[in-house]
Amino acid sequence: MNGVGVICPVTVDCLFSGFDTFPVPGEEKYAKHFEMQLGGGSTVIPVRLRQLGVETRLGTFLGQDTLSSCAEQLLAQQGFTDYVNLYTGSGCPVIISSVFSLPQDRCFLTYTEDFTDKDLPADTVYSFLKGSKICFAPESPAVAEKLHRDGTLLVFDVGWHDDLDVENYKEILQYVDFFSPNEKEALKMTGCETVEEALKCLRQYTRCPIVKTGKTGCVAYDGQTFIHADAVSSLKAVDTTGAGDNFLTGLVYGLYRALPLQQCMQIANITGGLSTTGLGCYGRRYTSDDIAFYL
């Protein structure tokens, strides 16, 4: 088994920064900075890992529309042109997101037609991912089960939404090896009050939950021991957009090299932290030398 496989739509981010407050209805304000980049999601994993020298493959969804053309150009800017387009429809399968980077945090306004691997035949998804050493878990439990039985390591993450509940993910999580929500997501989806309680709850659903705890790093639970990895305190964040996706990239990078879990978590903190020193998911490019420097 070899390589890292992902099927995921491409997101295009329109990044606005350099403003303090939003305009009220009927008014207009100007941002000091604007940039258009590839956005977040599990697409970050194969793109970033390729730059780190790991063999990857990406199946994605691109139409004949203007936004899809823009996504192709943005992928090419990252040196990623050998993806496989699995989309045959006539719509706009690319996700577009306006990202507002405020001094205290960031927020998003996103549009999507919600075309994902769940809209493909299960055989297509399995055939594409089969043989990978590590995959981002597909949405189909049946496909996830087959990959799990093949010996492929499955990683998984979620995004925030108001009705986040671990019960809604239990069919997938039973086949997932490493699940990495952030602290807010973990507490919400479990109904717990502490990270440790949330990890114990999540461990009932999946092999090894890892909760990202922001400035303090991350914590994992293997069923017996809590494993901590500190964040890199010397890195000064300017924008946290895509930090979680870059965190997962670092985790997969370590797992691919068969490193001990705590070291994988340390690498995840490094790649996630480095990404926050630039604007957007790809604003700060990092190398294996960067990882080694902070490790």
C-alpha cells in the first residue's frame, strides 16, 4: 500500500483582512487586504503533502463554469495538476467562501451545491482510494469499511455546524483510526464540559480521537492514556484560516512515516501553527526542513 488518497471538492476562498468591524446594512466598508486562494477542507492534505515529498492522489469535482476554471488555476499555482476530475454534471461543484479575518477571530460566508463523494457510485470511490496507505475517510460507511478491512488508515475531521452530534457520525467513526475535531467541535458533538471527558466519549466511537486545543496544542486518548503535544509558542499567528486542515496534514505526514503518535501530533502542531503565520490555508508554505527545525 502506498500514497495518500483523498476525494474532496475544491474550495475557493476570497480572503478579506485589515478591517475591524462589519458594515451595518446600507453602508460600505473597505478591507485593507484581499487575496483569492485555494480554501480549506481535506483537499489541503494531498496538495500540502505533495509539496513535502509524499505521493498523493486527489479526486475532485470541476465543471465547465468560471469558478471551476479559477479552481484549476489555483491548484496549478500550488504545483498540483494531476488530480482526477470525477464530476460529470453541468453545475458548479466548487465551493466558494468569503473569509473575513478579524483581529479576534475569523468567520465565513459560504456557498456550495454540496456535491461530495457521497454523490458518486460507491465502486468509483473505492476504486479510486483502494491501495492507499492513508485516506481521508469517505462519506460512505460501506466504502470506509472496505478500506478499513484492506488495512488503509483512515483519518477524519468535521466542520462546525449548530446540530453537531457524534451520533450522526457513528457509522463512519467506527472505521476511522484518527479523528481530529477542535475543542469547540468536540465539546459540542459530545455534550461534555471538558476535553478529557469529550475524548473518553469519542473513544467509544473511534480508535484514537485527537482534540485540537488551539494555543495549547492537542490531546489524544488511546483508551488508556491521555497524550499531550504542546503548540509551538514561538510562532505568531496572523490568520487561523485552514489551521485545522494543515494540522491534519502534519498528522498524516507523521503517520505516513510510521512515527510515534506523540511525534505525529507534534508535527501536526507545527504544520498547523506555521500555516497561521500567513494569510489563508496556503499563505505560508512550509517544507520538511521547517518541520525538522521546530520538532
